[in-house]
Amino acid sequence: MMKHRIATIDAHFDDSPGRPRLLIEDPDAWAYADHFTSLGYNVATCSGPQPEGPDCSRCSLVWEGSCSAVDSADVILTALPLDVALPIVQAIGERAGSVATVLHVPAQHAARYEQLLGEVAIVPFPASLPELEAAVRQAAEPAGATA
């Protein structure tokens, strides 16, 4: 039996005041992290847990109930594989004062996840960068604010 370790996430938000903190959870987060930074977001990234292989790890939020990156975020954009994303997004939603979350999922699964997760914004995959921007921007708005 393979031993799991709790994932350590090197996700830091800088101390820039007034910039919304966006946590991008995606094995390929590097592909668009710079873009969101250029839009004025304070971005941290997490590649997610690795359930198999020599570097297998578990998500600290799911297994220990806390994650400093989630605790610090204003918005979370997750595009992790569905088997990994579902327990993480559910754990985020169960927390008091939960964080606005955008879930990027394959189009054929969007309706199922909308039913399961309620308040989470669903963006069907594939989505363009402008579609992801719009979903993150809307999620980052304070409740009741209008654009």
C-alpha cells in the first residue's frame, strides 16, 4: 500500500492592497496565471493533489480541513480533474464564509455539477480565456454589486 503525504502548496498572495486574491487550482495553472495577474488579480496557484505515483499527495483541505491558500483567497478557479475537484469544491462549500468558486468542467458534466454544488459558478470546458475572465470577475464582485 502506497503511503500518502499531505500536499504542500507553495501558494502565496503578495501584500498588494485592493487586488482580489485569485487561487487557480489546475495542473496547468501557469498557462493563464500571468494573464490574470495582468488583469490586476493577486494570483496564487495550486496544481492539486497527486493521487498516484511516487509523489502521491492528498489535499490538506479535504484531509485536514484547512488550507492556507483557500483561507486567503477571494475567488478560486478550479480546473482540476473531476475526481479530484469534486471533494475539494465540496469542502470549500462546507466552510463558514466559503470562498466564491468557479469550476471549469467538461460541458457534458456541467448540469450534474450545478445540481451537486449549488452556489458554485460552472464554466463548461472548453472555455475561452474571456469566458473564464468573466466568470472570475463576476465571482469576485461583492454580493449585490452590479457591473
